[in-house]
Amino acid sequence: MGTIAHGWGCYNTRPDPFAFAYNFYADGTHRVVLSGTGRQTVHFDYPNPSYGHFNVLSLQNASADGVVFASPLAVVQLESNSHVLNPLTIDAMNWTLSDDVTVRGPVQLADSVLDLAGHTLTVQGDLIHAGGILTVNGGTLIVEGDYRIQHLTTDAEGQPVYEASNGWLAMQNAEDQIEVRGDFVTDSTQDHEGYLSAGTLEIMGDFTQLSTSGNPYNFYADGTHRVVLSGTGRQTVHFDYPNPSYGHFNVLEMANPSSQGVLFQSNLVVTRLFSHHGKAFTFAGTVEIPDFDGDGLRDDLDPDPLHGDDEPTSCYPSDHQISGETFQDSRLIRSEATLETGGSVLIAAGADVTFEATTRVILKPGFQVNADGRFVARISAVDCQTSAATAADTGETENEPVAEIQERFSTAEAHPLRFADLPLASLEFLMARGISADDLADLQSDAEGKYIVFSTSLGLDVGDDNELSDVYLYRPSDHDLRWISRNLDGTAATAPSDQPRIDGWGEYVVYRSASDRLTWNPDTNGVEDIFLYAIEEWSTERVSWTESGEEPTQASSHPDLAGLDLEIVYARKDENGEGAIYGYDLAVDRLTQRQDDGLCDAHHPRLSADGRYLAYLCGVPGTREEDCSVHFIDRTTGLSGMEPCPPQIEAGYRVYFDTEGGGVRWLLGPDASGDQYQFTANPVFDDAETQRQFQ
């Protein structure tokens, strides 16, 4: 603990000043952990990848002062462990993020490479980019102050002076996101043609492009790159050299809701799209703005610059979400990046709709196609400046069938977990709170591992004092732990909640609870019900009802959820007291419908990842083979079949479909690893070759 100081100078007795520059050169698997309880200081006299530096540096100091870097950052891999860092300087060594990082105060990028590598860097102050390369690389940069691609010095009176920078900003992926809550200023000496080719740069302050070094190419945007101006008061935009061949915007989107809007102080050049959304803007100079939709109106003069009044085609030069729409006629919607649905989207009877995108088409829960409607999705090289008909006639792109696009989305598969399967940082976080493997049940993650859900009787929230089982949602990226089975008023329920399941996309959790105050709807049946929790909305609704929409009198249990339309299944006794499987379809909000074949005492339902196949148990595992069977139903064709339960299986073992739906895997006990299972083939699966691969 305490201060780590690296100082070759204090040992220097030789004429060569670098004689001891190597006296803390770490590599291989070497780690340094800083775990003090007060302020710790790190200093290298000569921080450099060839001289003094850390290999892996893990910050575990949770004090208010934390770790202070008194010299430029010198580390191969930095583990922040969700601790807020003090101000940083990146100079001689590259820094590639290995987790999400928040820095208190300014960050200075003087040289080398800062690579976000798909993570989020939050700067609670200014980002001064004097040199080197900042590559967003699929990540997110949030700057709460100004982002200045400039070199900062001071004058004789100690006042800040900004000069030209030698830095590059690289935004070359569709997922690249930068949010600047202050001003954005670039005065780079470097050409940026090809560097600003994708992603979104959102600015809430002023935008300024300077060329004090004489380089006019330092904000040359092309491809699908987009700038969004989203301030809440007057914003200004200035280019020293506005020109289609020099400084210009590619796609410029106005999102400033104020009456003052945006003042363009210099001449303005936009090469692809000026999407104003009816927001206020003023031109003080000349403008060069395209007619994006080709309807004869320049974008700034066009009430709807994305498509003409009579044109059934919409084309977007960047990612676009379609939400809350009902299509009743012919439409073609295109994107040079990604098209994604959100919320309720309906292709009505008689409608003929096509989604076309360069990167991908994502159809989320809530997307529906009426039986008499027609829908096509395809992947092709979309160019909004070329008509859809012309693109189709060239034959240069090969369309991908919609079935394949839907399959990619609909087979997002949740994964069962053991406590030991959790990432090391997650294990350390949970174990520091006294949590062990025996304390958690039904551990499961979404397909990408964004969230982990489990039940426990430990009170992991200050208000969870009921000493009963509750359901928690854990986010490993920032160790956010959310108690989701609490009452509406935030108090602990008086009945247990358990059996959680998360969907493959990390958007919903379904679980069982006997609590009667989880939702606004009166819950008076006095038995366990099934509840659905929406992660982004922080909202809960009950989904276990009778087929006539009444409260059931029998307890519900063992929920599961999957499928393109997010279908939920669970077990409950029917009116004759026999076990049955019921389902609820969130996308169409229909009432509960029975799902099993009615041939046995059904329980423990499971859905394949795409929602096509339903499996459930009849009988009790661990009994005679003829007394236990697994029933399968193809919910698309109506075909059904059954197989005997594996002899090794006992009651309580977890069962999951494989990725493709070719059968179910029985995990051999609560602590079984992913390869410790018995496989039961799905007799109605329509791809025997794929099925053999999973056995």
C-alpha cells in the first residue's frame, strides 16, 4: 500500500542519464495492485514502453482521493474496477481500455494511441488532445467539458493559450459514439480524410474548426459519419475553410430544441444530408447544402429532406430506428448502415414493405406482420444517392433473405451460469459483499453477458430486509446491482420471488413471485404469479392470467421467455387440477393461451431461442423411465413428439434448449459446467444434421 515511486534519476551515478531507466520494467503476467485506504501516488521519472512501466495495474483503492498519476500513464493494461480515476496524461505509451473508465477532471492526450476498444470513457472535465490518435473503435466517449484537438500552454500571466495540435480523431465504425457536453474545437495539423467516416459525434456546445497551421483538411467527414447538434441554448458553428474538398460536414442533424437554435457564423458545406427536424437555425454566410431526396428542394428548404411528399422510399445515411409505426401501403425503407425496429411496428393487411440496409436489419420484439401483409428484409450495399431501382438493376449486390436476418436476431440465447463462471472482477465484487455460490440460485446471463440475473435470500439492497428470496439483476461492466422484485413503493415484499429467466438480448426478465404489490394491477389471488420486468424501463407487469383475462386461482411457476415476438411460457394447474403449460405473447399483448398437448401432467416448460419449439416435462425425473418423458411441440407446424427422460436426471436439474432448437440439455446439478449435461434430441426438429452436431 502507500505510494509507488519509480525514479531512475535518484540512482544515477553514471554519465549515461538512462542507465537506470529500466528499473521497473514489467511484462509477462506481472500485476501491481494499488489497494490503499487513502491517497496513493504513482510516479515514473521516465514513463515509456521501452523503459519504466506497469504491465497490469489494478486499481482497488476505494478512498475519496484514490490514486493520483503524477506522471504520464505508463501501463500496458489498466483495470479501473469501476473506481473513478484522477486526471490523466497519455503521452509515451498507448492505452487500450479493457473496461469502462471514468476520469475525474481533465484528460490530456499528448501522444501515442488512446483506443476505446468498444468500452466507454467518461471524462468529467475537458479532453485536451494535443497529439497522438484517439480511436473510438466501437466504443463511446463522453466529455462533460470541452473536447479540444489543440495544444494547451500558458502565457506570461499564466492564462491558457491554445495552439495547433498534431492529433488525429478516428471514427470509422458505425458503433462509434462521441458525446461532447461542452464545446468541440479542432485545430489539428493532420489531414482527416478517411478518419471521420462513420459513427455519431453529438455536440451540445459550439463547433469550431480552425486551421491556424494552414491545414484545411482537419474536419473532412465522409462515409456515414454524422454530427448532431443537441444543445439547449444558442449554438454556433464556424469553419475556417468550409469547402467540399476541405472542411465540411457529411451528415448534419439538428436536435437543438431552443428557439435560438444554431447560428452558422461562417459559410457552411454539408455534402450528404442536412436533417433539420424543423429546428431553428440561422445562416450568416453562404451555404452549400444537398437535395438529399432528389425532390428539387435543397435540404434546408425542404420540410422533409429525407423523402419527397409522394415518394414511398425513405433512405437514411446512418443508423435508423423505426418505432411506433403501422404500415398500410407500399414502402421501401433503406439505410446505409443499420435499420432497427423498436416498440410496436405493424405491417398491416395489404401492405408491402421492404427494409434494406448495408450492415444489418434488426427486428425487435413488437414487430409484427399481418397474415395478409407482405414484408421483405435484405442486406445490400445501400447508397442513398442512388435510387433503389438503379441499385437493384446493377446486380452488384446479393440480397440476403429475410429469414436469415430474422434468425440472427431471434436466436439470441440466454446462458445458464455457475458462480465460478463469473468474470474475476464480478467474483471479487460479489465475494467482497459476503456472497458465495451457495447464496445464489438460477444464475443466467443474456447472450452478450451484459446482465446476469439470479435469486437470493441475502439482503443485497439496504431496503431488502424480508429475509426471503428476491430477484436481482447484476451488470458486470459497472457492478450495478438492481433489486427488481421490490414492491412498487420500494419496500421489501412479504412473499418470496424466484425462478428468474432473462431473454437473450438482455431486455427483459421473467420471474415467479407470490407478492401482491409488485404492479398497479390488483393482485388478490393469494398464489404465485409470473411477472415480467423491462430492464430499460424499470417497469414490472403481471403476465399470468386465465384465458378469459381473470386472475388465476392456481399458482404459476417455472417461466421462460424467448422468440422474435418475446413469448413467455409457464406452468400452472388447469381447471381439472392437471399440470398445463400456458403462454403469453408480449408483442401482440394477447391473453394467456394453453400451449401443451393436454396428454399429461405438464410442467417445467422451456422455449428454444427462436420461440419455435416448446419442451416440457411429464412425470418426475429420477423415477422409472416409463413414468417420465420430455414432450416437444413445433409451434410453427403443430407437430409434436416425445422422448424418455435421461436416467441420470433428478428433480431440480436445470434444462435449456441448445442454440438451434435441436434438443434440450440437462445440466447435471446446480454446479455443473457448460459441458456437464445430458442431451435429449428434439424429435420434431427439422434439421437432422444440425441436431447431430449438438448431441
